[in-house]
Amino acid sequence: MFEKIKETTEFLKAKGMVNPEAGVILGTGLGGLTSKIEIRCEIDYKDIPHFPVSTVEGHAGKLIYGDFGGKKIVAMKGRFHYYEGYNPEQIALPIRVLKFLGIRHLFLSNAAGGVNPAFQIGDIMIITDHINLMANPLMGKNDDRIGARFPDMSEAYDRSLIDKAVRIAGDNHISVKKGVYLGTSGPTFETPAEYKYFRTIGADSVGMSTVTEVIVARHMGLPCFAVSIITDLGIEGKIEYTTHETVQREAEKAEARMTTIVTELISSL
């Protein structure tokens, strides 16, 4: 793993991706945030050594380097999931590479189903904690050059960034929720019984990403900030037929509000 990380990192540096201050992972329906980036370099995943390739509609599969919010960033336009058949090492590698490129903070976004009865479709939820029901991406032999064998997860999502994001939202008259995100492997959407179970064990939203990326980032000491757009509801009496297309449409409707929060948050670093 370590040699692959170094090789991929050196390839990207040679392409001009140097000294980024933040990494951004863009989820379903949120790739339009890249229109706000002053792009200096853009590379397809398929052209990057050892990188997986996105197979999901709405995930373009490009690594973008440029200026955003007054800072240099690297943005992943498209992420990787267990349900695509990737193993933990493949999912972890891109996050490791972002760290080795030099990022000091990781920002993530996703589309999620709401299981909190107070939530509505279109809500923005700042993630304060998570529940992992997927395979842990750190399983296997640990490399101490990358991170500790048993990383602490008592502050998986950076409290200072959360507080700052809430203030930014208020200043811009954007309503936000805060809550716990639960990660499942997918690719099936949840059954009513599963939604009920997830709410019972403390979740406010549920999705198929983010948790693994945050675990990998925290293993390397990277502070994380993540936000969900509630695109469907898993609440008794409000559960409707859900497709990937409906999720994308609802995510796109909230994109501008999410972009405002993330832009100002990165600018404040």
C-alpha cells in the first residue's frame, strides 16, 4: 500500500497538484460544486496509477485541482463504494493520496435518507458522528508509517468546523440540521424495518458512503467535516418508492445552499 501511495502521489505532483490545503469529496448530485473551482488541473481516475474507477451514475470520476474559496484544493468528483466491488485497500488509497499530497482538512458530502421524524426532503444535515455498519477499511496489517493501529474516533467530525459551519449557515439564512449518519454497504435502499432499526440505534440519516472515508482520514490524523443532503425519507408513513434518479434530483436542488456553506468554511481555514 505505502509504495502505491507514494507512486500515485508523485504522479499527481508531477501533473501540478502541489500543496493543496484541503481535500473535498463530492457525493451524488453534488458534483456541480466544481463549477466554483478555478481549475488548474483535471485528471480522469482511469489515468491515475492505482486509482479505482467510478462506476455509479452521478460520479464523474475526475480528480480536480484548483482554487476554491481562496484556497488550493483537490476535489474528488466521484467516490468509491463497497457495493461497486472494491476492497478496503482500494477505497482507502485515494484518501491516503490526498493526505500525502499535503491536505490538512477533508470535506465530504453525500446524499442520504432521513430517519429522524423532524427531517424533510431537502434538509441539509451537518454530520456530528457516525455509526458504521460496513466493513472497517483499516482491517488487515497496519502500516505505522500511515497511522496508528488503533486510531481514536471520539471526534470523528471536527467540532470546531461544525461550530463554524453552523455560524456560516446562520449568517446566510440557511437552515441546517445536525445529526448522526449511519453507513451501510448498499446497493439496496433500506427496508421499512431497517429504517426503524437504524433510528432505534441512534441514527438521523443513512447512506452508503462517507463513513469509510472518514475512518481512513482519521487514521492519518486528518480533521473531517461532512454534510448530508436529505433526499428521501425512511420515516414510518412517509416512505416512498426511491430510485437513484430521484436521489440525484433532490440533491441537486439543495446544491447551492451546501456550496455556500462549504465555500465559506474552506475560505476560513
